[in-house]
Amino acid sequence: MPRKYPLDRTRNFGIIAHIDAGKTTVSERVLFYTGVSHKIGEVHEGDTVMDWMEQERERGITITSAATTAFWTPTYKKGDKNFECQLNLIDTPGHIDFTVEVKRSMRVLDGAVVVFDGVAGVEPQSETNWRYADDYKVPRICFVNKLDRMGASFEKSFGSIRDRLTQNAIPLQLPIGAEGNFSGVIDLLEMKAYEFQGDHGENIIEIPIPEDMKDEAKTAHHKLVEKIVENDDTMTEKYLGGDENFSVEDLKRVLRKATIANTIVPVFCGSALKNKGVQFVLNGVVEYLPSPMDLPPIHGKNPETEEEMTRPVDDAQPLAALAFKIATDPYIGSLAYFRNYTGTLKKGSYILNVTKNTQERVGRLVRMHANKREEVDEVYAGEIAAIVGLKNTTTGDSLSAPEAPMVLESIVFPEPVIGVRIEPKTKADQEKMGLALHRLAEEDPTFRVAGDIETGETIISGMGELHLEIIVDRMKREFGVEANVGRPQVAYRETINAEAEAEGKYIKQSGGRGQYGHAKIKMKPLERGTGFEFIDAVKGGSIPREFIPAVEKGIKEALTKGIQAHYQVVDVQVTLYDGSFHEVDSSEMAFKIAGSMAFQEGAKRAKPVILEPIMKIQVAIPPEFLGEVTGDLNSKMGRIENIDDRPNAKIIDAKVPLAEMFGYATQLRSMTQGRGSFTMEFDRYEIVPTNIAAQIIEGKRR
Ligand code: GDP
């Protein structure tokens, strides 16, 4: 079966926004106008099509990152099938605990629509998400939403985008009227004005540009043309020669090129709630955001030789895909969402999970629409879909044609920083809890489970309090497991601050078969964030090859037990350089124990230290509270890095230990009469001072 939509008519894009800017409402309108859903659901009623998880409905936030397929023909080509495009909308959440979801989706989307609240303009999370998009070089268009609201200003919002996000932003439209009188938009490329009529703004009516806006529109048109022209040599020449007569087609062509190259960010405007302007944003997605064909060939490595390799985006190439989300669907089981970078994936074929080095059979393939799934036989290059029932695939794994393996760059996830102890309520819960936690951890790479369920010492950790609350909630709803939950605690880490050598000997020779394992190791600290490195430097067979992995395993086990407290040990390099063995008594088990003993012994002498997560926070408050709020941050051992002046607001950027941040939302509220707000994200792990380390070791600091 040939593909229905040529690659240049495919768009993989996401909508990103600060929470409450209107991302869900915009997505809803997108689904409505593209005909996927036939009724417009309002967010506050909790019935939107995208937010399909129950918690999301209740909390009104979007957590998962499912991909939804829809179809769109630009409004000026309405009804012409030759211009119909396949849009894969990748859902990205706005809540701070889930920025990881934003990051993960950046990896697989080709372009993004960034939504802003027309009253607030750029908000802290818009900045965070903008930077993630910068990291992955994602081309963007902006949509200044909510222009119907009291206090909305396109000019100010646009100004905040230019000042705080990018000088490359340029309006493509101007709003007609403001607040309650906001009625339509002027298209600055075509120099035409439009209004939206019908119950849901589905009828777009051209109107004359209002008399009192003609000059403003002309000036803005001029600026836009100038900005576009800068991006094309022939146009620049013509322009400098005094000829400003460019066709709309030519301007669009260069604007597309510039948007894809990230040298221009087109800005649209409207009101999703009042059904104004969203169709033009969809036109913009098609006209200016890249298709998979516009991107450079995909990049990866040969897993055996580690050699860099590239492959063009083409259905006839061997498959190279990336699993970017694992979800459990109550009806069909495990779903692995993947981005097919190149090649064709066929139902019934075998694929190689290159990351895990296992083959899996592709039983069923589904494309997810907002409210239904469609079974498909083939998924082509550049598309996004899901495989049903893969057993060994987790988030970030590379999937390849078995005969042509290629490892794609995986997604780097932040380490979980908050933990809670959980305990099954009953014996029956205990039995099911292990499975439930295992499943949830498979879906979510930022969620970890440690400890032992039987002894009631299970600790789950994640990105924030809300993240863990939702996990516990899902455990109850989806798996029927009830648990008692402790107070949230900081996920401290341990590491060493000096080099050391040590040996571990495990010898048992009384009665029965003996045990003999002996390992000599050196250890040294590594840079923050490196994790664990094991180097095998054994020469002359002092330890037989087959026992070396056992030593490494033993050391890894010791890392999970901690050195001074019981926290995970990180950022250590261990070199195994010598040891000895016994012809009969040596076993994997004995070498594992020897490795673990050696590490535990050496780490104590390697100046062990405790690491704590430091959070990057941004607090927005009315100016009169500045003194009290900064004073409080100082008392929390916070380092204030910047204080920004905004109209009627101060924005404080600071770094604060996570341990000091519990309950901050309530504290800030009472300090500012409910008018302050803040966002927080993990920055890095830092060594804690010795007096505090002592408290942590004694369990006196959470
Ligand atoms: P999200 O958190 O970014 O997904 O934002 P939502 O779409 O949930 O919107 C947050 C709130 O803003 C909801 O109460 C929406 O009804 C409201 N909202 C969204 N778009 C508009 C708009 O264009 N105008 C107005 N006045 N309100 C809007």
C-alpha cells in the first residue's frame, strides 16, 4: 500500500506553553477544525478529548505525551485534496513537574507552536520550554492567545517575546480590536483582514482593513517584508535597489526557509476560547514548520563499531525509529509510541531493539487519534504511531531493521529528586504493588522504585510532589493497589571526594564446596552527573574473564546501598586492576561479594560526601513584597542570582536546596497575600556542608 500523504505534507509538531496559557483549549480547537472531534469541549468541564487520563481531568492538567493524528488543508486551498496534510500533534504538558515530558517530546517533534497568554506575555515556564526547544533546535511559531481578555495586549506580549525569548520574532498578524472588542486579524503578508463567524468561528470572512488601522498595518507589513528579505540574497539585492515588490508566494517561501533555520519566528494572534485565529495557526504549521524532509539526514551510530552514520529520510531505507513513550492502555495493553525517522515499519515484521539487543515482533500497529485508534499495516518514514505489546522496549530505545542496526541519540532524563516511602495497606495490596510499580516505572523514566516491598521499605522517587501523588493515584485506579504514603523526602546522593584503593576477599572453605573471590580496585571521583564508570584493567588472567562482570555487578549493588547513609552512590569511577582466584572454589557469587566488599571498604576512606539537589526557582511577586521574600530565601540558604523589574512585578531567580522548598507554595502565598507565584526545576547536585551532612546521616533532615 503506498503512502497516502507524501512526506512533504507531513508535520510532526507540538504545542508548548506555560500552564494556563491555553494549550488545551488551542489543541481542542485544532481537533475541532481538523474534524477529529465534533464538539468543542471546555477545559473547566473536564471533558476535553486530549486529556484522556482521569487524573488529568480532575486536576485539569495534561500529563501524558500522546501523539494525535489529524488532517488539515490550508484555508485558502479548502477542499483541494492535493493540499491536505497529515498533522501529528504531539502533546506536551505545561506543569513544572513534567518538564521532562516536554523535553522528551522535543526530541521527536519537528516544529512547535508556542502559546502565550495575551495578558501575561512570557511567563517563567515559557522561558524554560523555549530553552528546551533551543537545545533541540526546534523551529517555532508563536500564538498570542486570549486577546479577548481584560488587560490583554498583543503589543506588550509580543514585546516580552522579543525582549525575553528571541529577537527573531516578528508579527505576521495584527489583532483587530482588543479585549471584549477583539474581532479578527489582519494578515500582514497578504494585507487582508478577516473575521471569524459561525458558532465556532468556522466561517472565515474577509473584510476591509479597518480605516484606523491602515497606517499601523502598513508599517508592520513593511517591517515584516524587511525581516524576510534579510534572509535571501536575491531579495536583499532587489530591495536595496529600491524595488519592494515581492509576491506573497516568494515571501512565504523565504519565510518558510527562515523559520526552519530558526532565523525568524512568526507570531500569530487570536483567542482560542472565542474561536478566533486558530485556523491561521494551522495554516502556519503547514506553511512554515518543517516536514521531516526539511530536516538533515538522521544521525546515529553503528552499535558494533561505534562509527557515526547518517541515513536519508526515505521509505525505502532500512528502518530507524525511536521509542519515545511507553503507555499502558487499559484495553489493549502496552503501547510503545515511536517516531519513525526513516524506512517503513510493517505489521508482522521483526525489529531489532538496538539498545537492548533483542528482537521483537511487531504484532499490531496503531495510529492514535484523539478519541480512537486506527489499526494500520505500515508506518512510513517521518511518521509517528504506536506498536502494541512490545515486551522489552522502554522509553528512549532505538528500533532498527535487524539487518541494519543504528543507535539514535537517546533522550536524557533528569534524575528524580523527591522520594516517599510507601507501604501496601493489606497483604493483597502487597502482592500487586510490585507489579504495579514495575509497570509504572517502565512507562516513566523519571520515576524510580527502590528497596524491598516485603519489609515495607519501598521508596518511590520522582520529579516532584505532584508527580508522586499522581503515581500513587494511578496505582490505586489502574491496578487497584492501596498504599500508605509517607512524607516526601529529598533524594540525596552520595559520592567520594578523593581517590582510594581497596581489596575485597571472600573466602569460605569450611565444609562442602568452598567460595573464593578476590578483587583489588582503585576508585576516584568523577564529574557531577557522570554516574558510574567501570574499567577493567586486569592483566595476565589474575581474575578469569568470566568473573569480571560479577565484580562489576557487586560494585553496582554496593552503590545502591550508600556509604555513610543509605543513598545511591554516583559519579565514581572504579578500576578493577588485580585479584586472584581458586581453580575449584571460585564462582560468580564469590566475586560479586568480593567486588561489593572492596567498594564498601575503599569508599569509607575516599572522603565520602553527601550530595543534595539544588533547585532553580523563579518567584514572581508584587514589588512591595521583595524584602520579605528575598529575606526568606536567604534564610533558606538560597542564592539570589537575579532580580528583574517588570511592570508591577519583581521576578527573582534563585538557587535553593530542595530540602528548604517543601511547603513553599503555602509560605509564599501567606507572605504575599496570595499574589506571588513560583516555578521550580532541578538544577544540579551539590555537596552539602559537613554539619548538614551529619543531620542527613542521622536522619534528622528530610
Ligand atoms: P493550558 O493549561 O495551557 O492547557 O490552558 P487551558 O487551555 O486549560 O486554559 C486555561 C484557562 O484559560 C481555561 O479556563 C480556558 O478556558 C482559558 N482560556 C483558554 N484560551 C482562552 C482565550 O482565548 N480567552 C480566554 N478569555 N480564556 C481562555
